[in-house]
Amino acid sequence: MKIRTDSVGFIVLLGACAAMPPLSVDMGQPAISPIARALLSTPAAVAYALSLFMLGFATTPVVFGPISDRYGRRPVLLAGCILFGGASWGCALAHSMTAFMICRLIQGAGAGVGTMLALAIIRDVFEGAMARARLSYMSVLSSLAPMIAPTLGVWILTVSGWRSIYGALGTLGVILIVAVTLGLDESAPPARRQSLAPRQLLANYATVLGSGTFRNYALVSALMTGCLFAYIAASPLLLINALGASLRLYGLLFACTSFGIMAGAMVNARLNARGVPASRLLATGLTSVTTVCMVLVILSLKGAATLATVTPLLLLATFASALVGPNATVAALHPHPEIAGTASSIIVCVQWTLGAGAGALAGFLFDGHTPRGITEVMAGCALAATAVYWTFVRPHERRLHAATSVPAEATERP
């Protein structure tokens, strides 16, 4: 039985594909030491395996995006789910660190394909406000993953050991394989299929990267991802080391800020469905995130940053960020329906590369006892995103609005 594109099941399936990366990262984090002991290695080697996962995730979409433009989304998504599921079971059965690392690299590749094609399928099936709303609903589900993944990982580790964590991820892969095989129709029209000839591939990438609309919206989206990743990656340093939260309280606070993303995505979906212009949502979200991040920097500089003052601001920042990401991403993909796979692959690659860089920079600048370095990276990303929007994106939106309103005004004149 095929899943209808206007059904909840369709969004759940795409959300599950987009949730593969956070589940794969966060569920395994509590098991770093047990994995190192079992494979006669070191925690540093297990952390390096995570870096290989991120490498596979960030780079593989650039290859599989054009392939999906040629052969369609469904077979390529199925291949990604097979890679993810098979590599997850490989991690569960690994008896050497080398095998574990190789499987983590392949697992990241499969997860990258799933995330990238979820975006491309949204672009294939929906337009305008409906696309923004559907992407927001998908974000609600993918945002749930980092909330539950650490707790789920600890529970599985306690009950049946670290191998069962990767067995659970492998089971998710099997479920997705069945769902894609039996329930997902092809979304890319045959008339839009692209050649894989090197000259055509280069032309397609040149078309996407040469589009100012794509570059500017994608950069806004990626910089907002960097702002979020600076917080997410350094959240233990910020909340535990700098602000003194206990481990249990840290889990609760992190879940609350993750809930902020979910709530913001839900509100964004509802407002898009009611016809609120994306430009208004983008401007509101960017202004709010930038203001909050600047307040966080001021509190850090004045020594007034406490759990009581910082937590509500983080909740507001994560909420407002959800007004930016889906709207900017859909706007970036809009001009390129015939090569949505290629465009989606670039967005995913840029988002995660910039996000990983911001997270690493936040950790590097952490001085061991104040939130200053972390909040400065967050504010820097937010300010850069806002500057790109008001300098390049907003003038384009005004020109587009003027071009579409003039003909209507002309027809109303007597």
C-alpha cells in the first residue's frame, strides 16, 4: 500500500530519514568507553570513528544527489537506507576498531543520503507555503531524535550492552527499507531526469552555485545551523562546566531547548499554512536569534550568566531558529526543481560542514569556566546570517514582490 503524500505517514517517513544522523550520533555517545574496552582500543579512537561518520554524512550527498536527479529519488533513498542499516549491523557485530570505523563511515554515508533526499522529495512534491509547512513538520520529528537519543542509548546500554545500540539503529534501517520499498512512490518526474555525463554534472553544479537566490538563502540556512551547532556541540561545556548544572539537570535542560526547536517548527508550519509570508517569518526569526545571542554575550562578559538567566534565552533562540531554517531551505531549493537532488546535496554539505566547524570553534574557544567563547560563536553566526539576509536576500524579495505586484495593479486601473 502506497503512502499518500498528503498523509501523516509521508511526513513521518521523511522525518525518520532525516532523524538518522542525530540518532546515530547521540545514541552511541554514552557507550564510548564500553566500545573502546570491547574492541581493545581507546576512547579517542571511538571519537575518531564519529568523525568518520560525519565525513561520510557531509560528503556522500554530493555524489548521490546528482544520481537521484538521473535515476529518481526512490531507488537512491532505498540504497541509502540499505547502507545505513547494513553498516549499523556491521557496527553491532564488529570485533576490531578498524571494522567499526569502516562501518561508521558507511553508516554516515547512508544517513547523509536519507537527509538529503528528504529535502529533495519535499521540493518535488510541494510548492511554496505548503513546502515550508511540510518541511517544518518534518523538522519536528527530526528534532525529537536528539531529545530521546541519549536517554535511549543509556537505557539500551544498561539493559543489553553497546552492541544493541547499533542493532537498534540497524533495525531502524530495516524498517525504512521496507517502508520505502512498499510505501514510497517516485517523486521526481521522468521528464526532469538529468544525465550523469561529467559535462552535464558540472553544468548542473554551476547552475545551482551560480544562482544568487540559492547561494544567499542557503548561506542564511547554513549560518543558522552553525549557530545551533555551536550550542548543541558545546552544550555540556556551557551548561555543566560553565554554569554548574548536574548531569541529570543537563539532560532536562537540553531536552527543553530541543523542545524549543520542535515548538518553533510547529508554529512555523501553522503560520505558513495560514499564508504568513516567508519573508516576515525569516526576518522575525533572524532578528530574535541575533538579539538573544547578543544578550547572551553581554551576560557572559558581565559575569551575569547563570542557569536561570541563560536557559530561557536558549529556549527562545532555539524556538526562533526554527522560523529560519525551513523557510530559507525551501527558498534556496525553489529555483531548481529539475535538479533538486543536486541542490539538496549542496545544502546538506554546506550546513553540516559549517555546523561542525562552528561546534568545533565553540569548544576550542571555551576557557574552562565562562560561557563567553561559546556565546560569541553563536552570536557571530547569527549576526552573519542576519547580515546576509538584509544585505542580499531582502532586496531580492522586494524586487520580486514589486515585479509580481505591478501587473496586478495595472489590471486594476480603469
